[in-house]
Amino acid sequence: MDPAAEVWDKVKSLMGAEMTATTLNTWFDDASAVALEESRFVLYSPTRFKRDIIAARYLVPIQQALHELFSADFQVDVLTEGELDTFQKEAKPSSFLPGTEEYTFERFVVGASNKFAHAAARKVADDPGGSYNPLFIFGNSGLGKTHLLYSIAHTIHAAHPQFKVIYVKGDAFTNELVAAIREGRNQEFREKYRGADVFLMDDVQFIAGRDSTQEEMFHTFNTLYELKKQIVFTSDRPPKEMLRLEDRLKTRFEWGLLADIVPPDYETRVAIIRNKAIRMGMELPDFLIQLIAENITANVRQIEGTVNKIMAYQDLIGDTVDKNTVIRAVKDIFKEKSDILPTADIIIQEVCNFYNIEPAVLRGQGRSKDVSLARQIAIYLIRRMTNLSLKEIGVEFNGRDHSTVLNALNRIEALVKNDPEKAEIVKDITTNINARYE
């Protein structure tokens, strides 16, 4: 069933507890759901008379039922006759950050674990450049930081379509800068980012330790801040824990407001599961929702992945959604995380991306300081993250012998233990590798 139609059935059921069956049948028997958007529910009634009665008398009960289902406020519109055709013609996909339309404040489930970050993001979206500038949101992967960034972007774009809103990931910012320097487009790069009205950077931790990128970020930040343009960063850690980040950037990142997000508590997990299931048009009994919430505790992404897996079982192989289906989906999520090992090629590619060198150079005989360190880190990560033997690892690097591989392992193990900055580099590259499998 269409998710909007499924929601409409639930809304009528909830309203049925407050009004008579005669009232429901009289005014809603031929009303149908047209669309379920992030904060808008659209109905169709075939006669103008009924449409006017619903709009005059029953919008509040419908909104109350929607709030009970989603814990969010919805605008309710009722269309009739030619209005439906007009609506369907105008319902075109947005060209602003395409593919991110579902990431809105209305679809962000708020709980104790993220309430502060959500409130800060909401304030920034409502008053860009006026409060909490910069806003710095930090927390582990999969907890909703990117969702909040996109929510800010969509809210500001809707209220101020003339604003230049820029969203970029930290590593993409670096790669774009490298390309601009190589192609002589430095001025074009600077105009793009320093001309933003709203600057949103995801995973800012990846600019740490990169001298040219940090220099560019310093001047970009200063320009935007002095012009009172809104700046928002997300990261997996607070600025003070970015050991390779320049002190002048740490200080600036802390000028505004720091807001952390932690793993969702049980009640929030239940709300996330219920919200996701309803939006997918799936009926999940409370005991199954509770079963998922009790077993998937790490992050929102895993929770949503489990619901998606259950939906796939139901759609593709006709499984009834019962306890066994939920248990299988939960096991699959953990199996996907634990059983899929990265390949040596992927690890080498991510190390090369980090150091901006070619895989052929890393595998080759070059002995410059940076190339040697990158090669040793790649060897160390392949040993840690795959099942390859020392001999097999040597083959990946043009047949290096057992003792060379062992020396690389010993050196990086010592650096990870004794050099916090090198340990942070290894952590960042590991995060990038793991991100390919999330």
C-alpha cells in the first residue's frame, strides 16, 4: 500500500475513537490521501462541499492524529476537483540538494540523546547568522549529524531561496582545493566558498593535518564570520580532540556553540522505529518494535537498516513480519558489519586518497618520507582489517619480503602507541574505509 494511504487509514482509525462512525463515513468515505511530505499531508475530496466541511471542522483532529503518529506537526491541505490536477503537475522534484529531500527537521526523531543539538540546529535554521555562529555538532557515525545539516539547508533554502547555501564534506573540500591548485582555479574556488550565505561542512575532522586545506579554511572562515554568514560544522569529535588541527582553527570552531549527539536511548529508538515503519507503510506490532529497540542500540543508521531489511523480506519473498523475521533482520545487520572485510585495493586507495598519491606510487619503490609512511600505514591496516598473511601482503606491494612487511607493522604499531597525531591519522583512514560499508 502507498505510505500516504497507509497513514490515512491510521488517521481515520485514531479519529474513530473520538467521533461516530456516521460522521466518519459521511465526510471521509470517499476522501483519499494524495501525498505525505516532510511536514505536509495532502488529501483529496471529490466534492467541493465536502472539502469545505473537512477544512472547516476536521483539520484539527486530522493534525492531532498525525502528531500522535509522528510526534511532529503537519500542515493538512484538502484538494478537490481541478485542484488535484494542478497539484500533481506542480509536484516536481527539487533541484536543491537532490536526493536529500527526506532529511528535514520534521523527520528527525528528537530524544534525550539529541535534543540539544536539534534545538541548536533549529535555531540556526530559523535565524541564520544571528545565533550560534559557528555551530559545531559532534558525535559518532550514524547518529544524525548529516540529517541535521541537510535539515538546516532545506529550511533556510525554503525561507530564503535567494541565499547561496553550500554543503560540502571535509575530504571533498580538500580534493576540490587540490584540483583547483593544479588547474590554476584558486580564485574560482575562493569565490565559491567565501561567497556563501550559509556554509555547511560535514566531517570537518578530515581537513586536520592538511596544511593547504587548513590555510584555505582559516581565510574562508574569517571572511564568512566577519560578514555574519552562518557556518555549521559536524565532526566525530570536538575540536580540542583533533590533534592535527591548527590551534587557530580549533579556537575559531569553538567560538560559537558546541553540541554533541550520543547514541539514542531506548525510548528514542522506539520512536525512530515506529516513525520509519509508518512512513514505509508497514505495520509493526509494539512487541516487534520493542524487540528491535532492545537489540539495535548503536546508532540510527543501524536501526533504519533493520527496518529496511524487514521491509525487503516482506516485499521480495512474502515473509510475514513476525518475531523470526525481526530476529533474522537483526542478525543480518550484525553479520553485514562483521563478515564483510575490506579488500587490500580499497585500503590502499583510501590511504592514497588521504595522502594524495597514486596507488602505483604507494605499491612501488619510492622511498620519500611521506610515501614510505603511507605505504607502512597501508600494510598495517591491511594486516589489521583483512585475513591476508604477511607473504600475501608483500605481494600487494610488488613482492616485498616477509621482513619488510614485518618491519612496517612494528613501526606503525609503535607510532600508534606513542605518537597521538599518527594514531589519529590511522583512525581517520580507518573511518574512511569503514564508511564504504555503512
